Amino acid sequence: MQNNRLSRRAVLRGLGATAIGLPLLEEMMVSSATAKIQTGVPVRAFNVFFGLGIPAPLQTEGFDGVLEPLKPLQQKLLIMRNVDQVRCDESGINAHFDGATGAFTAEPPDGEAKAGGPSIDQVIRQAYHPEGMPPSMVPTLVAGTFFRRSRVGRYVHSYQADGTVAASMQERPRDVFDRVFGTIGSDGDKKQDDDRFKRSVLDTVLEQYRFYTGPGSPLGSASRTRVKDHLDRIREYEQRAFKMKDRLEGAPETPPRSRLAHGGQADPGGQGIDMELDALTKEWRLMADLYALAVELDRVRFGSLTFLAAGERLRVTGDYRYDDRLIYQFNDSRDLNATGDKGCSHEYWHQFRPEKENTQLRAHAHMKMREVAYFLAKLNELQEPNGKSVLENSLITISTESGDGRHNDPKRELSGVFHAITSANGRFKTGQIMDVGHEGLDVYNTMLAAMGADRRLGPQDREARSVDAIRA
């Protein structure tokens, strides 16, 4: 191996805002002077949110019920039951909004556009990067597939110290791609859509690509192959996000936009929209792939990812399968015998009764867990120098808005809110389901202390209660 050594944060740089990270290579891991493996991994914290929640009685069924899709990852997760978020209730404000804004902050909202304080990821970010992130990194990546927009807290789940959003929501896969890898600009900083669709971001790093893969490269043969495969994968994701085609004879046709409704069209008067399950999951999985790729390339270390906003109003149709089994045939409007918002899947949560089968709710909750597990599995596939996966090394906090769904009792609705966390490189216990029996504020502050952050959430004069049972 040559003596040239690459930094862990090596990137290929192109025109305008384009910056493409390199995958982890041997040349980044081995020092020519000591020949010792570097085992340090970056501190990361991400909040994963899913809408509507899992009623607390269903959580008691463990992996035999709606949590089944998480079972393959059970050794990498700590499932926390009986977490109380009642203090997040804001009288007179929609309960969906309260629970969603309190997820990852443990605070009630501060009006309709702000949280009551910072989220877990941003407290940790400030602790480790008080002067800001390196210029080649996305400071915070907030992304998601969601369909309620009445209040920001329904879909954004990363907040700064003053409760304002930490970054703009990226709700289309191609927006995520551009946020991570930059856009191709011309005429200085001016971005031109036509240019973006005539060229791939990879075109802007062509010379560097040739250097790293050519005969004068500082990389060994195995690493050269990895770089080539890595850039091919970026090209694949770009094509999936933008519907780009091989530019054999000039520019491709202007790519179609996302098939799904976004912006105001996704929440027309609060009446809900029709949604094919396959269309929903196809867009979500591309977004999850891009988010995982950004983490793998060390382009982002903090942020949030949302699968369906709080109080989602979708009339879902289509066969839902898991593990080669047909779980349910969704047709929400038919099953609810209603149109508009009353024919949307969120009605199953309002109608939840522990003594009933709750068949449709179970199917929807199971589907949400399947899609959350898809993203977690992507992170679990990425191995790091310390022998653990990105999933194991990162703090991934998974939560939702409600522990029940019935609005007529805030204590019932905001008690027993589902939570799960990863080990954060050995800081927390995993491989079990735990009845925590504490307020979310105490759970979150225990997590922050374990992550080495000095700041605490909530009122300064409140007595701290450490939940030591979750710490490894």
C-alpha cells in the first residue's frame, strides 16, 4: 500500500454546491506509521418518527403483534414501554400536534410553529460541534414522507435550542438527493433547473473520479473498485430520484415530479387524499435509501426522518404483505364506510378499543413498523471500523405521537407512548423490551447524559430523575 492516506471525511468536489463523500476505505482506516486500525466512529443522533402511534395495549404483545417487523433487529434495539408524555399536553391544541411536537423534545409546543425546546439530536449536535459542522457536511437533514401540514410539529422532528426548526423539511426524494449531494449550478451561485436535468452531479467530479480510479491513484485495487461501485450507486439513486436516463444523444426529457401529492395538495382542506400503498412505500424507501447513504458517507450526523405525519389523513388501498404473507387488503374508505377525512386511516385510532380486534389499526401499525424497520436495516448493513454497524454506533430514537389515539382523555392518549432506541455505541441496553415507567423528560435527559451532553431538557428547577435502567 502506498503511504498516501485519506481522511475519514474525504470528498469529491464538483461545481457549485456539489460534494460527494467517499465510502470508508482501507486507506482511511490504516495508518502507514502504526498500521493500527482506527476504531473511532463519529457521534450521530437521528430521530425517526411515525404517525398515529401504537396503542399501549398492543405494545404488550411484543414481537408477536404489530412490532413483528422489528423482530429481526431486536438485538440492536431497546423497546421502551410505559413512557409518559402527559406533560406535553397543551390545552386547546390538537392532541395529534401535542404528541408529535413532544416527541424527541418532551415539551409541549410553543405556539403553532415552534416546539417548546430543542430536540435530542440538536442538543447532542451542540455538545459535540458547538462551532458548527464542517463545511462539507449537511448540518441537519430533515426529511420525510408525510401528509398533514396544518402545524409544523406534525411533521418536523428536529428543533434548535429556541424551538425553531433545525432545517427545512425535504419531502421529495430528489430534494433529499440535492440537499445531500448539492445541485449543479451555473452563472455563479444561480441554480438552473434545465442544467440540473442535463447533467448528473457525477459529471462535476469526473476528473477526480478518474484520478482515484486510474493508475496514479493513491488507492489499492480493492478500494478503487469500491469507489467505482460507490459512484455507480449514487448514479442509481440519482436516476431513481430524478428519472434521469443515459445521456446518449443530448439531454434527457424533463423528469416527472413525484407521483405523490405534496405541499397544500397533500392536505386539501384537511379532508385527506387517496393513497396506493405501493406508491407510498416506493417513495419512502427511496428516501430512506438516500438518507442512509448520506449517513454512510458522513455527509450528515444529525437530523430526523418522518414516515407519515401526526394525524395523517390517508385513504390507503392495496395489498399489504410481510414475509410473503398477505396481512391485509387495505381499502380504508370502504372499511370505514365514509368519504373525506372520516374515510381516512386515522379514524381507526380514534375508534380504538382494547377489548376489540382492531383489525385495520393493527394492519396499519404493522405496516408502519415494516417501513421503519426498512430504514433501520439499511443502517444495520453498513459496517464501521470498530466492527459494529452504523445502526449500533448511532443513537437512533424512534417514537410517535400517541399511546392510544382517543382524544377525550389526554392522560390515556399521551401515556404509554412507544419509544425505541439503539445502543449508541454501547451506551444503552439493547436486546430487550422494557417497561420503563417514567416520564419522557426523564428518559430523554438520561439519554443526553449518557451521550455526554451537559444541557438538560425541561424546567431548570425540576428535580432530575435518572432512568438508569436503560443505560448499559
